[in-house]
Amino acid sequence: MRFSAPLIRGRLVQRYKRFLADVVLDSGETVTATCPNTGSMIGLTEPGSVVWLSESDSPTRKYRHTWEMVEADLGQGPTLVGINTSRPNALVAEAIGEGLVAGLDGYPDLRREVKYGQNSRIDILLDCAKKGRCYIEIKNVHMMRRAGLAEFPDSVTQRGAKHLLELADMVRSGHRAVMMFLIQRGDALQLDLARDIDPAYGEAFDEARAAGVEMLAYRCRLSPEEIVVDTAVPIEGIEVGGARRRGPKVRTRV
């Protein structure tokens, strides 16, 4: 997924009210940016951190800038981390369309935000006359407290647990269901659940997996110009499926 214009570099002054961040751009201008992330963003909000913003030319927006990425360093050199939780659905849909997600190819119909379950919307619904339906829920992952180990969630998420149980219901109804963790950072070698932060989510994960929900994790490559879904990584206790050869990239502009 390629940005319509390269991101703008600056340094974080502070994140506040969860949805706002003050940033001093490299030009010297101080701006208030929207922070499209409701989580705690553990380890990613240190004042002075290098951040990257997109800019909208919409005349109706109160804040023109959106916080997209931050540079984080756990002692192995800085890495870009995507914090915009509105990006993963489009990224995964693009990757599936390109045949880059092992086991999710061969579905001729892909729809997004389809109603299902208990007053919910599934992030992606794949459909095929022969294969049937595949329900895919997507979660953005950016937390890393130990080098190489990405973790989810970074705060309590009752909604996330509800989605897992609804996926399990889809399996019991005879459909296929997938929980996709999209890690918006390139330094992740493995994914684990932050059960110390949200034990209930861990329990829902275990129940969903026991019911037959498939668990996948993919990391991304990030730059100020684009984000690309890259490589599958193992989830603690779950083996990674067979790798799939990458095809030609077809990128959408955002």
C-alpha cells in the first residue's frame, strides 16, 4: 500500500486525550495530529521520538495531519512501527488479492465490513462456490517489550475477545474462520499474547483456537513511502504454515 505522498518527519512532543499528538516537524512548525489508535501504545509515545505523519488536503478536517509511524529502538537499531489501526484491513485485503497470504488464495469474492455475529462486522469475508465462506478478523499489532517478540493486545479489549468467540461460532456453523494479526513493524520474529495485560483475551483466544479458528501472524515492511505485508511469523505454540512465493506487487494508493 503506497501513500499518495511521502510521510512528513517530525518529533513527538506528547500524545494526549488518546486521539491527539503534538509534533514538531523538521521544518520547525508545531502541529497537532490525529492519533488513530485507542490502545496504550506501550513504548511508542516517548517525547522526542521520531514520528511520521500523513497530511490531508480536505478542507473539512480539523487536524490535517495523521500520525502513521514512530521509530522505536529496543537496542538493535531503530525500526519503523505503524500505529494507525485503520490501515491493516486494506493491507490484508491487498495482500490476499495478490496471493501473498498462504491458504487464503483461490477465493473469487472478497468483501469488507460485512455484518455477522452479534451486531458485528467481519473485517474480510471471502466466498467461493466450492470452498465456502471464510471469515477473517484482523488486529493491528505494534507492541514489543522484548526484542523480536511482538505482543497483542496492548490494553484490555473486550471487543477483541468478543470477535474471537464470534469467529468460533462461525466455525461451529460450518464455515472457515481466521484470526489475522498484522504486525506493523519489520523486527518481529514471533508473536505472543500479552496475557498479563488482558487474561480474558487469552482465554478467548484459547477457546477460539480449540473450536477450530485458524491463527495467522504476518509482519510488514514499512517506509515513509509505503507499507507492504511481508512475511508470516510464528505465534507462540503454533507452527507457521508453508511459505508462499511472493508474486508481483500491486499497490493501492492511500
